[in-house]
Amino acid sequence: MILVQRRGDRAAEARENLEKAIAIHDRNPRAWNALGVAWMQLAAPEKAIEGWTKAVAYNPKQYDALYNIGLVSARTGDKARARERPRAIRRDRASRAICA
């Protein structure tokens, strides 16, 4: 129980710090991705998806965020959104291979 509480406390602290960082520089995709992870650790999947969606909006090649959206969407039963994320990654990789 204590370990779970500590993890939750650290996730809450991380969330607070990331929100402060985003208040200063709100277009940082890595910060948005990390905030999504913190929200997920706090058992808030919809908030997590919001963070990851912003990360992808600021950097469409933020693959960690795309993966996380797909994974959490699958776990929460949103199969359409879960299937779309891997497709977005494959399309991007295919376009880079053609351009190379």
C-alpha cells in the first residue's frame, strides 16, 4: 500500500511540475507526452489521451504519444481510435522511405 501511495505521490508531483513547464512553453511535445504518462499513472485515461493528443498535434512524429493513445484506447474499448494510431505511424514511416 505504501509503495502504491508513493508512486501516486510521485505521479502527482510530476503532473504538477509538467503543468508548470507547459505553462511556460505550451508547445513542447515531450512535456505533453510525459504529462499524459503522469495522468495515466493517476488513473485518468481520458486526461492522458488529451495530453498525448496535444503532443502529436505539436509533433506528428511523437511516436511514444501515438503508441500510448493506441494502447490506452484499446484498453478502454475505443477500437477505432486504437487502430488509427498504428496506421498513422506506418503511413509516416512509408512516406519517409519513399522520400529517402
